[in-house]
Amino acid sequence: MNAQLNELLRLITNLIRTGVISEVDPDSWLCRVKVGELETNWINWLTFRAGKTRSWWCPSVGEQVVLLSLGGNLDTAFALPAIYSNQFSPPSNSLTAEAIEYDDGALFSYDPATGQLQVTGIKSLLVEASVSATYKTPQFHIEAEQTRINSDVVINGAVTQGGGAMSSNGVVVDKHQHSAVKSGGDLSGGPV
């Protein structure tokens, strides 16, 4: 009777445990988890969506997770992300913000208390739309050393340019001169 009771107690204890990711196989979508001295076989980690809409976020080696073991057997366990640890602390301590910090220091956060969406620490940004992209805002600011538009441009409204030369097909608009200038109703020559 004691052996059966001990086995039942072991299975109940193994239903829910915490552990640390020890290995990841991204091609098979599997991981191994260390629980004290024990290490699981290759098991699945849970994700947000895995149907017509799918999400992917591979766990990190060293990440602390919860193991849910069906029937108390670690061979049938799933790794549920995730629990903060001293090695991997939260990216924010805000009561209202949602924040994601990446290994390279990039941060994506939104705080409904301030209404600010913030993306910092990234090296490049690509937004690719097959039909259109629309920005609706009272003010739109771009701060860059160089801005390049590789298409036709239509501007509906006044344009103010300042702080530097404006060139059109190699002619600096505010500094160019015209050849063959005559007074009266004649037209001048093209810009030089």
C-alpha cells in the first residue's frame, strides 16, 4: 500500500512544476526543461495561436517555465511560458504598460495611461503593404539624416522648405540663374 501511495504522491507532485529551459530545437518546435536534477525529454512549449493564425516565439535557454504534466508524467509535459527570474527580469515595472524587450536591447511598449506606442533600439524597420499604407495624424515628424522617396509624389497643400538647398534635377531652385534674359514680354532661357 505504501508503494502505491508513494507513486500516487509522486504523480500528483509532478502535475505542475517549475523548471528552466535547458535546450531548444526550433526546427522540431521542442525544448527540454531541467527540474532540479531531472531533465525532461524533448517536449512541446505552448504558444498563443497554432491554427489558421499562428504565432512563434521560441523560448530561451535559461528561461524559467511552468511544466504541466498530464497524469503527473514528465514525458507528457508541456512547457508553459514563463516566469521572471533574476537572470531575466521584467522589461518594465509599469502598472499599465505592455512591454517586450529583445535580446539586442530593442524595446516595444504601449502604455494606455499615456497613449504612447514606443519602439526603440531597433536597427531597421520594414513595413511592406501590397495595397496601401495610410497615416492619419494632425502632425507627422521625421527626424533623419537622409529621407529618400523612390516613387512619384503628390502633395496636396502648401510646402515650406528651409534650412538647406532644394535641388530639382540638379538645379538648386533658390540659387539658379537663367540665360538669355531680356526685359519685357520675352521668355528667358532655361536655368543654368
